[in-house]
Amino acid sequence: MSSLAWTVLSGYLLALVAPWLHARLKGVSAYLLALLPLAIGLYLTGFYQAVIEGESVRSKLSWFSDKAIYLSFHLDGLSLIFSLLISFFAVFIILYASGYLKGEAHLGRFYAYLLMFMASMLGVVLADNILALFIFWELTSLSSYLLIGYKHKYESARRAAQQALLVTGSGGLAMLLGMVMLGQVAGSYELSEILLKPEILASPYADAILILLFLGALTKSAQWPFHFWLPNAMEAPTPVSAYLHSATMVKAGIYLLARISPVFAEHPYWQPVLVTLGLITALTAGILAFKSRDLKRLLAYSTLLALATLTLLLGIGGSKAALSAMIYLIAHSLYKGALFMVAGSIDHEAKSRDIHWLSGLARQMPLSFVAATLAAISMAGLPPALGFIAKELSYTSLLTLPSLTLIAIAVMILANGMLFAVSAILVIKVFLGKTPADRDPVHEAPWQMSLWPLLLAGLSIFLGLLPKFLDEIGYEGAKSIYPAAKLSHLHLFPESFNTPLLLSLITIGLGILLAFIWRPFHRWLEREADSIERGWLNCGPAKWYQWGLQDLERLSLWQLKTLQSGNIRRDLLTIFGFSFTLTLVSLWRANPSFRLDFSGLRIYDFILVFLMLAGAFTAMRARTRLTAITALGAVGSSVALTFITYAAPDLAITQFMIETLLVIIIALVLIRLPSFSTDDLSPTPKRIRDAIIAGMGGLSICLSMLAILNYPLNTKLSDYFAEQSVPFGQGHNIVNVILVDFRGIDTMGEITVLAIAALGIYALLKFGKFRNEKNEKEDD
């Protein structure tokens, strides 16, 4: 197996033993488990030189060789940036979680979920086969569901996990359809081959493919109108939020958009859709951030704003926007991971995330204060942080928009101003100011929790001061998005005063103003949300989701009552009626020709048909159960005689045995049933309904057989059985050989079903006998 395949698979293997390892090593287990993502990160770093030199790192395993489908992996600049973030962040999160969740009963299980998610994300960004990418994509949804719902005893956690799974899973199913269509149109399921075929845009299915891929990417990256699941996912433990919702899971949609950009960036839907949704999401996230008072939800809305910016940059396209997206991606991962960890430390020590109650923590939590301040500087887009460079590049990219430039710049200035205000609130409101008198003493978090945010925030400042370390990797990532990208050297400050710097100054001024008016604006938003039961803040996509889910539940209940009513007769009528109707409609649409040829029939064939009809009519008109079962037995015996007349004695013997046993067994059962009278007959309307369903069944089977007989008989399979019966099955009875050898597994399955049914019947009889004895004892 190739090295890249082992890179992905190793995470799943370690996840299997993580609970066992933690149960035996307790606190030490985190350090051992963190060695794997550390080793993966260092191993992938070894490809850095090869990637920046333009070499292709690939591996391919045979998956479905007859269909030319392979489990293939590919490492380039884009996937290297993502995989390094995924692996190294996993190290920090595992070690952080060892302090945050210390003493948790199911911490080993948490590590398993986390490693499973890491492996799935690595699979997404390294997979070269789009079907494999989809499988890893859905595994990220499944593992994130387990992580978000880790505290499953709380209804809010279960509800948030379900919401994230339904939203992202629905988008994933749409994406699967788009990927299958893409593979069919391109003639390959390998991304490296698909990206070399711009003629895909000429396909009549190009619009549908792009829309389906958009649904997968935009739901995963929580773009409007799917943005609501991300803030609700803050019910997860803080290590989950720091990992999934800052550096990894929510970036999967961004990765997909970046990966397919070389093919679809020229599509007429690409830029309008991504730019419009990016601007709407940014504005929505900024407003909702001002409404929130929960520290983690505040950070979640700022994450939405960053994701909106990345979506906007990918929509703009071009060399500058591609480079800007890569730098913004790295900057956001560093400062947001640090801020989430700080929020977790505050929640862990102060037992609250309410920013109205948190104040004056700087003296009591100095390390967290330093980390939060450095990270907030980067999030606000202030020098000398990497976030400042990323913001300057994004403004430079906005200026290249051919249309809506002024609107886009105005919206992004407002959104970034709100982001600046949020950064100021995080530092000033939470860490500075007067300490509440009624709050218990708070102390700094353990070093396992305070070290890593300091490291990430410090790295954000370091890379801002020395951005040249990102020149080459940023260029290679941009080249994966826009193949004609040019190498650009990053600088903290421009050589001269320019428009992007002017826009940054306007953003800072607006951010200061918004920080000053934050309190009255926040109160107004809270009043607006509470005063109007279904006001404009409460009628957004989140409500649409709730209404849709409620309607789906009502539909499910109606379907359950209709199709599984508990009444056997009604259920059978529903099943038979639907099946027969579907058969008749299919026959009518197929419009087959029916050929009736009675020339070969003999007199006794007509006699046997008459006996069958007479038996069926007698069974319908019978007034006793014994008469009815005897009449049905006559029908079966007539069928057996038909087999004899057409030289099939083995089938006739089998039919005789079955009919005899059925008559005997049912007759024995009838003895235990109450006597039958005409009063037990259904009312006439119901009998007419039953007759219609039975008539439809007979008609559908009759017409189906006539349609089949109209086609020429293909004897290829029967000839094969006749030729291979003796040499392969060692038997001259072809039917027996088919049942035992050619269809041995089917026969074994049928025997198993019968055995299980017999055990079920035996259990019911014993249970009934036990209930009768119990009732008799109670009566005594």
C-alpha cells in the first residue's frame, strides 16, 4: 500500500485502539496519540521541496479494476497546505483536550472520534478519485456528528449534532450526484484528469453538475442559507470547536471549491453565485455576531465571516484572489484556533461564556490574555499580524472584480469592521475592566490548555513579521486554484500608500466606531429578537430548517400510519395495490404486444384450466374454512398436473408435496380457530375492494407473462446448466444441481429464513402458552 494511503488509514487504525489505550495509560495516552498526527505532519512536510518544485506526488491502488476506478491520492500545493493544518492542529487539539476534558469518563472514545475525523479530513484533501473523496467527505460528517453530540446527555447537543448531520449530509448527497455526473461527462473519476478537461463546460449537464457541487460545498462551509448549523454546533466541547470549526471541517467546502476552480471558474454561474452568497453570508454573520452574548457563538459568527471571505475570493478568481485565499486560510486557522482555545480555558475556569458576566480576567488569566490579544490583533486585521496581510490581499482582490466592485467593497468594509469590533470586545470586554464582585476567584488554565493558544497566536504574529516563509507554499496553493498564478512576494506593508491600505484604515475607523456602539446595538438586536415572536431575525433559514423538519416528521408519521397501520389486511392491501398498480402502469407505458396462440393446446389442457378456475371460484364462495382450503388445494394439484403434461415430473412431485403439506398444516391450524359463519364476511364494499385488488393482481401477472412470452427465448443460461450439470455438479437432475451448486448461497439463505421463521413461531407459541398459564394463575 502506498505511503499516502497509509497516511490516511493510520488515523482510522489508531482510532480503533484509542479507547483501549486511554483506559490503560490514562493521562499519558494523549501524548502517545498525538505522536501519530505529529508524525503525519512531519512526513508530509518532507514533500515540501518536491511540491514547490512542481513535482507530482501520487499514489494509486486498484479499487474496481474492471471499471477503471482506483483509490488514488495526490499531493500538491493546495492539499499540502490543508493536510499540514489538519495534522498539526490535531496535535494541539489532542493535547489541549487532555486538560480540558480531564477526568471525563469517555475521553478515550473522544480521542477515537477525533482521530477518525482527522483521517477523514486527510482523505478529503488527499483523494484524487472523486468517489473516494465523497466517501471521506461523508466520514467527516459522521465523525463530526459524534464529536458535536459528544455530550449526548444534553438535548441541545443531540439536536445540534442532528442538525449538522442533516444539513451537511443532504448537501453531500447532492454532491455525490454531481460527482457521478462529472465522472461520466469527463470519462474519468480521477481529479487530476478531470482538471485537464475544460471541455466539460460545453456539456449540457455542466449547469446541473456545478449546482450540485455547490450544494455540497456551501452546506459544508456554512454559507447562507445553510449558515445556521455552525453556531448551533457550539454545543460541542471547545476542543471540537477549535478543530472542526476553525481549521478543518468547515474548510472542506472551501477546499472543494478551490479544487474544482480550474475547470468551473469560467462557468457563467461561478462568479455571480459565489460572490453574492459570500457577501450575504458576511453581512449576515456580522449582524448576528453583534446579537450574540455567548463567547463561542461570537467566535462562530466570526468564523462564518471568514468562510464568506474565502468563498468570495474563490468566486472572484485570478492570481491575486487565489493567493489571497491561501494566506487568509492560514491566518484564520491560526488566530481562530487560538481564540477558541482561550474561550475554552475561560469556560473551564470561570464556568461561563456570557460576555456580560465575564470581565477583568487579565490579571487572573495572564497567559490566556496574551494569547487572546495576539490572536485578536490578527483577526482584527491589524499589523504586524498575518491577518493584516490577508486583509490587504483580499481588498486588492476585490478591486479586480469586473462588476459590483463598489457594493462588494462596501459590504466587506462593513463586515470587516464588525470583525474588528468583535476582536475589540473579546479583549476589552472579557479581559479588561472591573472584576464582578460576586464572581468566584478564577485562575489560569493548566499548561496543557494555555500553551497551545499562545503558540498559535505567536505564530500568527511571527508569520506577519516574516511573511516570506509563505511565499512559495502560498504560490503553489494558488497555482492549484488558478494555474496561471504568478509568484508574488508577501510584504507586511506596501511600498507606498495605496487603495487597499486606505480601505484598511477605513475598516479600522469603522471597527472602532462599532466597538463603541456595540452595547446599544446589541441591546437593540436582543429587543428586536424578543419583542417580535416571528420577527425578521427569527424568520431566517434556521426557521426554514425547523419548519421543514417538522413537516418531514409529520409526513413520516402519516406514512407510518398508512403503510404500517398494524392491521395486516390493510397493510397487505396497500402493498399489493401499489405493486399491482405499478406493474400495470409499467406495462401500459411499455406498450408490449401480446400474442395468444391456442393452436398447440390439447383437450386436457382446457380441462385443467377449468379445474383451476372452478377451484378458485369455490374458494371465494366457500362458507367454511375447510372447503376453502380444499378448493385451493385442488388449484395447486391442477398446476401439478400441468407440470406432468409438459414433461416436468420433478416439479409436479414438489408441487404435490407442497399442496399436501399445506392442506394438512392449515387444516390443523383451522381446528384451533373459532367456527366460521356468514357473519364473519366483510361488508359488501370491502369485498368489492378486495375483488378489485385481486383482479388487478391476476391481470398484472397474466399480462406480464404474455409480455415475456412475446420475446424470443434465450437458452444461453439453460444450455450452460445442462452442459455443466454433470461435470460441475456431479448430478443428472439439473434442478437439484442448480439449487445445491449454482444457487447454493441462495438456497442456504432460504433455509436460514425458514429456520428463523420456525424459531419465531415456536417462541410465539411458547409465549402464548405462558401468558395463558399466567392468566389462569391470576384468576385463581
